[in-house]
Amino acid sequence: MSELFDFRTGPLLEVEGLDVLYGHGSARRHALRGATFYLNAGEKIGIIGETGSGKSTLARAILGLVKPATGRVRLGGRLLTQLNAKQWRDLRRRGTLQYIFQDPLRSMDPDVTVAETLAEPLLIRGSIARDDVERRVSEHLRQVNLDPEVLPSYPGELSGGQRQRVAIARALIAEPRLLILDEPVSALDSANRVQVLQLLGRQRSSEVGMLFISHDLGSVAGLTDRIVVMRRGEIVEIGSTSSVTNNPQHPYTKLLVGSAPTLASGALDRRRRDALRAELRSA
């Protein structure tokens, strides 16, 4: 599978004119329409939008979990939209793409310990000595600020914050090129949310690109280099995080920024918010 990709030149990820439709016959509707953007190696991008905006559909299309009606997805120059089922299985076994769920319990076997969960990506790849597996498991556990005492624990014995950190460690131990995080902190309480966001903010690699999917612009603004804003299945604004948060152009982006009290622009007053909503309804 490695010969299919060239990570040395060009963007890490390219999404071009991606359309996804759900339903059948006259009930078919666009869940995603004409999505186009790129992600460089080492870059962090936030995919922002409310529920139903198409951001999770975009992630699933990139991961090959839904088939786009039109458009292309390239990773390392290779067309993912041309991979067959066997090639997708090989790619996932290599760990090149990793996906972190909003609720890590969805991706964890309740009968598998933390130690086994973290070792699994390395063992699937093969040709790794047992001592090396144990060393790398311990290293990645430390990276996410977890004590080795959790290694024999099962997912149900961990707190939500601990489970999410285990999920992050498992994704990183696979040495991915692309890491997609779907609402990684929305299911956590405020204390764990801060800890996980700080952890993700420290993750820097010149090779790994990250996509943060979130409905909350404020929670990812401090993590990302660029922001992609989605509404009703379409990308309505793309720009550097600073330009989007300090000088939003689209009315919907202005609403998102004005609704995030942690951002420098501050909250919108009611009159301005109502005016922007009226503008969106007439668009």
C-alpha cells in the first residue's frame, strides 16, 4: 500500500468537488455539495458547523465510509475514491488514516484492556518485537498524561476523559498521516474538556495532518491553523483561524463567532444576531 502514496510533495489531503446524496428517488437530498479544500502535512484545520451541516458526512466520505456521487479525495496524491474494498482494508490496517469518535466507547471493545487496545495497531502491522510494543505503549500513555495503572483496566472502568485520552493514544501509536477527530471533547465535562484540548494542542508533527470536526468554534479556535465553515452541506467560508475569528465574511460565520464568548470579537447583541439570521433566511 505504501507505493500508492507520495507524501513528499503537494498537499497531504485534497478534497475536490465532493457531493454526497442520501435517500432514494425523489427523496434524495444533498448531504454534501461541492466540498473543496486541502490540508497540508503538519497542519490543523477545524471543520465547523451546526448539526446537519455536513461536516460528519465530509469526514465519512474522506474515510471511505460513504461513497460520494461526484468529486475526488486524494491522500498523498493517491485517489482514495478509486480504491477498491481490499485496498481500503489494507490502508486501514496500516493506520494511515485514523478517526477519533465523539464517544470513544463506540470504538472500544468493552472486553479488551487498555494495554491490549493500545498494542493492537502495532500487532496488526506485524514485524514488531514484543518489548518494542510494550515500550511504545508506555510512551504513548505518558504522552496523553495517563498513569500506567490504567493498562489492565477495561473501557467501562475509565472516566470519559480517560477513555478519550486512550482513544487519542491509540490513534497516534499507529503513526497516521491523517487524523480526523469528530467532536473530540463535546461529550466531556468542562474539566476534562480543557485537559483534552490542551493535550491535542501539544500534538505537533511535520507529517501528520489533523481535521477537527466541531459545532463549537470557540473550542477549536486555539488549536487550528485554518477554519472551514459549513452550512447545509456546503462550505461557506475558509480562511486562517485568525481571519475567520477576527474578520468573518459570511453571515453564518458571523453568527458562530458572535456566539462564542471566548473569542476576541465578543458576543453579538440580540439586534445584530436577529439581523444576521434574517439575512441567512433570505439567502
